Amino acid sequence: MRLLHTSDWHLGRSFHGHSTLPQLRTVLGAIPGIVREHGVDAVLVAGDVFDHAAPAAELYTVLAEAIRGIRDAGAIVVMISGNHDNAIRLGFQAEWAALGGVHVLTGPESFRHPLGLSDEHGAIDVYGIPYLEPMLQRDLFPGERIREHGELLTRVTGEVDALRAERGNRSIALSHCFAANLKNPDPDQDPLAAGADLVWDLTSGGLDLVPAEVFAGPDYVALGHLHGRSELSSSVRYSGAPVHFSFGEAGRPRGAWLVELGAAGLERVEWVSLPIPRPLARLRGTIDELLEGEEYARHAGDWVEATLTDAVRPIDAMRRLRERFPFCARIEFAPEGVRPEHARSYASRVAQRGDTEVVDEFLKHVRGGEGLDEGERGLLAQVLVEAREKVSGGNS
């Protein structure tokens, strides 16, 4: 049996205020071609199908298009809910969807009722472990005080392992969590060791750490939640998101894992790339260099993050940059050759200065070095006195 492991579609997510739906439509539209080319039997979606708990109606249409394309190509669909999904909404009508080859496993007890598949070698059990919130799923293990996600997943996978031993079939698991190798992390693969956009209180996106070792039992474990591709072991992997959702993901591949099960279990896993409709470009230089340099012309159709090194912050920088880079989404200001105190925020630089000094410096900046003249100083002093009187009168 051949499986295609994907996750974190995040339908409805924006990219610095821009919709990612056109890019997602293109990428999800490429999956049926992969299904046909590689003879995929099932497409696995390991959670975070939507980006919000209450998706807009248009997003359901996009999801339906993606699923219809996969089914027309000959593969079934198996998906679980993630921490961004509303499990009840995503799982609505799951019973009827299953009749059409679309298996939506969102119930807290889904892992106790494995989905049965089969190939020429016999039965395969699929254990769906949707995102489970410890404080909300206390009924899973009555009488037990489980407060952390890692503790809950350890308990869940222990029950899955018991079911696997009892049933004796080859098995696949889907889980949406933040898993990492705690004992021997691989700096090149493990998300914790590699620092894959994680915060260092051992949580990511509100999920606490799950030891990767708890997933050692099934023949293959399709993980979701982290947006970068990673391999915790030969059989436990993250596929990452199908499109880039932040500039921190620049340079990271987008794709899915093609998984092949044989008679004895896992036989082969290989990476299949997905198209990148709008690449990420992180450009650095003065605004004139970015606007005039020939080497930057190829980024006209990319999402652009521009780090401007001008000594003085350019006026109307975003508008000017978007004339050349229509999809410039973010600007950073990092002046080169400027003393550190001048690179601080405006508020911190003026905090210890008088009002007259601040106005004088501002006028010098906008008038080519010409500050307050005597007449303007007198007028400004009068205005400041009147303003202070109004403030003190209003506080009396």
C-alpha cells in the first residue's frame, strides 16, 4: 500500500495580511497528479486542515475541490483534526463522508476504533489521534489526573500499542502534536535540536512536548503541527505545511512523504516535492540597491522581506518597493554604519530629550539640516506653555 503523508493545510491563513488561498489552491491541486503518478492508495492529512475554528464558506469549497481531486485520482482520504480546527465542525457528516472514501477522524476516542484498510498482503489498521486537549478530554481516562499533552499522548499511544498487539495487523497512526527526540536528538532532523521555529519553554503553538519514543510501535506515524519537514525516526515524520506561511521558513522544501508498506510493514519512504507558487525572498541592501540592482529583478513575483540598510529610514519605502516587488510583505530597518544608539527605536531615543530639542531635530531631518529659527522657537515655546496649562487644568 502506498500512502501520501501531508499536514497543516491551514486553509484561511493569511501571510502578512495577504491571502494564501490562491497558492494553496495551486498546491493542493497538484496532489491528484502525484496520486496518479505514484499509485497512491491513501492521502493522509495530519491535522490543521483549517486555520480557524470557524472557517469561511469559501474555504469549505476549496477543501471540497481538493478532496474531490484526490478521490477522482483513485486515493481515499484520511484526516484528523489539529489544534486550529474545530473538531466538531470538521467531523460533521463524517459518517456519510466515509461512504465516499473520505475518513475524517476527529472524535476524541477515534484511536480506540482503528480504520480498517487492506491490500494484497492483508489488513492495515489506521489509528487516528486528533489533537486532544488534556483539560477537555478527561473522560478518556476517568479518575486519572492528566494535565499535560505529552502525558496524555503517552497514555493514548500505550492503549494503541495494546490494540496493535491484540489485533496483530500492520498499522499506521496519525497524530497532531509537538514531538521530539529527548534522548538522542539529531541536529539535522529533529525539530527540537534544529530549533524549527520553536519557543524554548518546550512548547510550540500552545502544545507541550511529546517524547517521540511513544510513537515507536506503529509501522508508520504521520505527524502534523510543525510546518517544516523533519524525520524523528525512519517511521516517525513530519511532512510540514504545503506552502510557506512565514519568512522563517524561507529555503525549506515543501512537499509530502510517499510511504510504502509491504507484507512485513514499512518498506520505503521518499520525499515528493510540491510546487511553490510564490517563493520567499529575503533581500538586504539600501532601498536604491533593491530598486535598481539587476540581481533583484528575478524576485518580482516572490513574497519579499526587505531589510533596508540605509543610514536614514527611507520615506514611503513600502510603496516604492512594491512598484518593483508587488508582493513585498515586510520591511525591516537595519542601518549599517550607524552608531547603536541611533539604531534604537524613536521612542527610546527621544525619551530623555526636551520637546524643543525633539522638534528641532525633526525639522533638521525633513528640511535638509535646517532646524528651528528664532521666530519658530518663540512660537513653539508659547504653544508648549498653553498645552501644559490645558493638561494641568484638566487634571485639577
